Amino acid sequence: MSVAISHIEDTPLQETLYQFDESPLLARQRQQESNARSYPRRIPLALKRAKGIYVEDVEGRRFIDCLAGAGTLALGHNHAVVIAAIQQVLSDELPLHTLDLTTPVKDQFVQDLFGLLPAELAREAKIQFCGPTGTDAVEAALKLVRTATGRSTVLSFQGGYHGMSQGALSLMGSLGPKKPLGALLGNGVQFLPYPYDYRCPFGLGGAEGVRVNLHYLENLLNDPEAGVLLPAAVIVEVVQGEGGVIPADLDWLRGLRRITEQAGVALIVDEIQSGFGRTGKMFAFEHAGIIPDVVVMSKAIGGSLPLAVVVYRDWLDTWLPGAHAGTFRGNQMAMAAGSAVMRYLKEHDLAGHAAVMGERLGEHLRILQRDFPQLGDIRGRGLMLGVELVDPNGKPDVQGHPPVHRQLAPLVQRECLKRGLILELGGRHGSVVRFLPPLVITGAEVDRVAEIFGRALAAAVASL
């Protein structure tokens, strides 16, 4: 299944390395955009066109895009079904802006989305359309569970990422963006240890680490001297993305669902990045066979256009009209494009394809690991993969794993970019290289990604 086209795909892999002098566009961006800009500092490109898994910059250089809008582009850039859906909206003169008034496009979108949900959830599902970002959907989810339960505390996890607005930011594990702001939600958020097997917060790992983690959570919710009020909800990423592509143990997820259900605490699953086939299932929580109370979705749901929703079980639907609103929650183009993507994902079993391609890429990485001890941990699910880079000469931790290599990951990212591969970093100290290619990537393209990464890794290690 190849979606890349014309001269971009057919051009052979160039052995010459790209150099990145600042172009006039990049210079103006640096001068005129906010100091909060992030990606251009590490990926200094001015892009001109894109198709499939490839992008081309204004200098005519081509790149394999394994960032894909931070996982937004499930079908890659400018897929034919997305373009056709957008063009149909325009040719039919459909309203482009409807607030939360319904339309045939919106109704079809809801039916398509509910058709992807596990039947047990779909039977009692309600949907709230939010402002067009994942962080706004998280804010809506917080309002929802607090209104329904009458409680205010929310439990989140170390390493978690749920957005950059004030409420969502209070749930974030990373301290960097929060330090300048001081208090966010005050005592309304309590952080818990995430089941990070490679660097277990309890120094155990494996089944014992999972057992202790669940015991800690259960004790916290049931101990009258725990110091933490019974929360409205627990929010979790089934695979932490920004936190370093850390997949939660499936038995741990099942235990988390059991504990929260017994305690009468809503379970919010953040599927903003992991949803819609990314992990080898339509939704990442399906790997564990659980049914959350709330699912937060964005990124791929809009078919590359801005859209965000919260889907939740009807027992939570106690908030009043207007409890959460947003001017741009009626993006008809995004709904049409999202429906097209959802149908394509289902018809072509792209979740299954992502599982196969993820295993193929993972095997390439494990082969590289034999020669490069700097590849400390290779992890993830489907086409949501990460490699934690380590210093093999550093002092091992309590589990016997070497420390993260803070300098190596940016070097690898830069060497990949010079060779035509766009990757992003994440995790503690930015030490994890992340792979988030479009789900339509082919086996040959996966092999090519691995080849470039291997050469870039060798060059980066040699430069230290």
C-alpha cells in the first residue's frame, strides 16, 4: 500500500548530507514569531509541499516525515480520500461554521466514530464537541467528571502530557512548562507513579513493579489517612507520548480499571495521540480489553484538520446546557475529513497494518541495538515507537540500566534530518527518539527509515 507519489517517492536516497543555513522564511519566523515556538528550533525547515509520508521544503529537499503532525496525519499528507471529502464540502456549499448546530456531515461523523468504539461503550456513549484542540477536550473532561461526581481532585501520572492550557497543564508530569506559572490547580491534582518498566519508580520492574504500583494506588484510594480526598477521576495515557513513548502494562491497565470502578472514580483515557489505529488497535485501551468512562480524542480524528471531542458514558451526562462551549466546535470540513479517514482506517485495516509495520521497525531497531549499546530501551505499540538513548559507560541505576544520554538524542535527531528523516524527541531529559510515521507507511519505507536512522546513529555516536 503506497501513497507517496511522483518524483518525491521515486528520487533515490541521496548520500550527500543536507546543510541547514537559515533561509529568509526561517529568518522572518525567528524575528516575528513568539519565543514560545518549538519545532523550528530543532527542525529548521520551511515546507512547500507534501504527499504521503514525504515533505519537500522550499529548497527542493525531500524528507520522510516520521513526526506526521505529532501523530495527526494518520493517512499522511494530502491523502486522496481527505482531499475528496474537503472538496465535496466546498462543492455542496455546506455551511463551514455551525457552532453546535447539527448537519448531515456532523451526524455522519458521529455515526462513524461510534461505529469504531467497542460495542459496550458505543451503546451508552455521549459526545461533546470541543474547541479544536486536544487540550480543550481535556478541559471539558475535567468539567464533566467534577460536575457528575461532585468531587474536585483528579489523579494524574508522572510523565503524563495532556495539553498546555492551565487546567490540562496542571495534569502534566513535566515540570519545565509549569515552573514559570506558579500555582495552577493548586491541590486539585495528585500525581501517581506510572508503570515505566525500564525505569520503574519502585526500582522493581516487571510483574512485581506492576503489583506494587497497583497496591499503592488501591491503598491511596482506600486509606482514610492517605491525605488525598477521593478524586473525581483518574486520567491516563495508555501509551505516554511526550513522556517517552512508554506503554502501560496491560495487566496494570486492567487493575487500574478495576480499582477505579470499585472506588466510584471515573477513568479518563487520553487517546489524543494514541487513538485511531496508531498502536495496532483502533484505540490503545482496547489492548487491555477495558472500557473507560471518558475518552478524549483529537489529532487524527479531524483527518488533518482541527477537531477535538470527548466521548463518555451516559452516567456522567449531568452537566447543564452551555457547561462547555467553543466557537469553532462545528468545523464541518474537519468532520467530513475525519469521517473519510475513519472509514478508510476501517476498510483497509490500518490498525492491523500499523501493528505489522511497528513490529518490522522494532525488529530493525533491535538489530541495531546489538551493535549500539546506546539504544537502551526500544518500546511502544504499533507505529508509536520510542528508543531511549543511554550512556553505556554511566553508573547503572537500581535496576541495572545505564543513565540517559542527554547529549546523544539531539545529535541523532540532527543527523537524521541531514539525511532526510524527520523525527522528534521526548521523555526524561529529551533522551527518547520517537517514531510516529503515517499509518500508510509501507514495508519498504519502514526499511528505509531504519537504514537512515542507523547511519545517523553511527554518525552521532562517532561525533561524541
